[in-house]
Amino acid sequence: MSDTRLPWLQIHFCVVLWGFTAILGKVITLDALPLVIWRMGLVALALLLIPSIWRNIRSMSRHDLMAFSGVGMLVALHWLTFYGAIKLANASVAVTCIATVPVFLSLTEPLLVGRRFRLSELLLAIMVLPGIILVVGGTPQNMNAGIIMGITSAFFVAIFAALNKRLVLRGEPLTVTGIEMAAGGIFLLTLSTLSVVFSMPALPGLTVESGTVLPWPDRQDWFWLLLLAGACTLLPFALSLLALRKLSAYASALVVNLEPVYAILLAAILLNEQEELTLSFYSGAFLIVMVVFVYPWLMSAQKH
């Protein structure tokens, strides 16, 4: 087996597992807010049980600890709106909206990282617009709120992805993940508590209508949550770290960009979502995914 064949298989396997996160978001009966709190809490608990992670945290500066915690809150908002999009629309719509991340990166990265603005990236953003129009036209009107939620989620991805570029070398990856998961979970738990204390109205698909701070999952949801936290979060994260040691950033980006493709196929096979969507939706999704594939190629070309 060649030096890169195993890493290729590993990263593809990771992307398939990531594609399942959208499917599990539809299967789990919890609203988006408690779902994300439990997901982040379970991942954080698993990581913070590792002694070396605590040693790394104690050696970290307060500034870096606060910075990673802030990114964790952005990750929490991304997952909250992502699963909100799934609850308000479906898995296919949510992952298609997430594929618009390069559009937002073209605008946010120059501002947050300090690199120069590129006209070619703006042209890519314009190329995505017809795809979004087709997606909206190819979904039932009652899914429009889910589309808005999904695009909002993509915006949060672009922000924390740009910030992570500035912070990536300041901490060991598993330690950083543990901090971000813990901070994000605590942040959302605080929001949930405040919503109950101040009797804030529930948001459909996002917050709990019963007034409970954190609903206890039933037995079936526990199974899916553990699968989501372990098999679809921790396992692919660890495998992707191993794979990226042998693959170029460009090659890995191309594979990771297959996530919406895998997720849409899985949603059609497992959830029969193709019955809710039209050819217009899939045409729009195809255009958006094509732009997503052009983005890493463009970035690679501009570096040479």
C-alpha cells in the first residue's frame, strides 16, 4: 500500500462519518439547543478525562485559554443553527447551506486574519448565488426558515475557521478541542438557563418549549447522542489528524468538500428526503458544491 493510500481512506472515512452528523441530527428527537449541549458536553467530558490535556491547559496562558473559549462559543452557535436548520428543514438543505462557507470566508478571512482581499474569491461568491436561488426554489416554502438558519450556520463556520487560523499553533489539537467543546457547552447551557429564568419564548426547532433547562434524553436518543459524540466527532477528529500528516492541505480540502455530497446521498438513502425536494434543489446544490471544489484549487493556484 502506498504512503498516501491509507491516509486517503482515513480521510474519506472521516468525511462519511461527518456526513452522518446531519442524519443523526434529524433522527435525534431533542431540539437543537439541548442536542448541541449534550454533544459538546459528552465530547468535552471524554477529552477532559485525559490527564495530559489537563497538564496542557494548566500550562496555557490565560489569553489563549480565553481565545479558544471564544472560538468554542462560535462553534456552539454554528452547531446550534446547523441543527436548527435540520429541524426546520431537513439534512439535505442544512448541508447544502453549509457548503456556502467559502463565500463567507472570502469576506471574513481578510478582515480577521489580515490578508489582502482577493477579487477572484468575490467572483466565486457571486457564482454561488444562482445555486442558492435554485435551492430556495426547489424546497417547500415551509423550509425557508431552515435555509436562513443554515446560511447563518455557514457564516459562523467562516468566522471560527478564520480565527482558528490565527490560533492553530498555540495549542495541542486535542486540548484545544476539549476547551472549545467545554466552553461551547457551558455557553449554551447558560443561554438555556437564562431563557427559562426570564421565561423567554421558545424558538421552533431551537429551544425547548417545556421550560426545562436541559431535557434528559430518552434511551433511544442516548444511543444516537453517544454515536454522534464518539463515532461522528471524536473518532473522525483523531483519524483526520493522522491522515493530514501525509496529505497536502489542498488534497485534504478536496476530500472534506465531499461532505455535503455524502450527506445528501445518505439523507436520500436513509431518510427518503428526495421525496421532499425537487430537481431545482439538486441543481442548486450541484452548483454550490462545484464552487466549493473550485475554492481550494483557486487557493492552491494563487500560492504558486
